[in-house]
Amino acid sequence: MVHKMKLVDFAFKSIKNKEKTIEVRLNDEKRQLISIGDTIEFTHVDTGEIIKVKVKNLYKFKSFKDLFDKFDNKQIGVSETDDYTIMDNFYTKEEQDKYGALGIEIELI
């Protein structure tokens, strides 16, 4: 199955450069459809450029804090000074409490 998602510049570039290996998302209904072996097409929100990745593994967590504790910042594509609260920029506290966090291990195709 092919899934389509959008990415901001820094996340897009870090996947394209093979630095980021874990995509961090809310584990909502859309992401619950992802399976190991699926393909994700990431579209750059500003340029429309598309890259494709293969899903290697899925990691489900109760919270983004738990996810950030499991992986180092380079793997998830954030700066060394960032912590799990950066996800508050993307998802409300209510969404986070309802769905939890998903780490999608990816490999550039």
C-alpha cells in the first residue's frame, strides 16, 4: 500500500540525505493503516518535490515523550536541543492523549 504525507523542509531534507530514519507521527486513524513493507510518498510542503520510502518497522508509544526517550534526536530528525515538546507545534494535547505516538522506521527507496 502507498501512503501520502507532507513534510516541512528540514524533515524532508534529512530523509533525503539519509540522516533521519524514524518519521514521528500521531498514531491516528490514517497512520494506523500503515504496515511494514508499505511505501510512503513524502511531499515537500513548499516545493512539491516527492521522495519515496519503504516502511521497515513501526513503533507505537503512549506519548511523544516515550518515543523521544527511545530514539536519539538524529534518528528522528530534530536538533540536539529539541525535546518531545516540539510535537506540540503539530498536534494538540488532546490528539496526543487520544492517539499516542508512532515512530515509523523508514528507508529511502
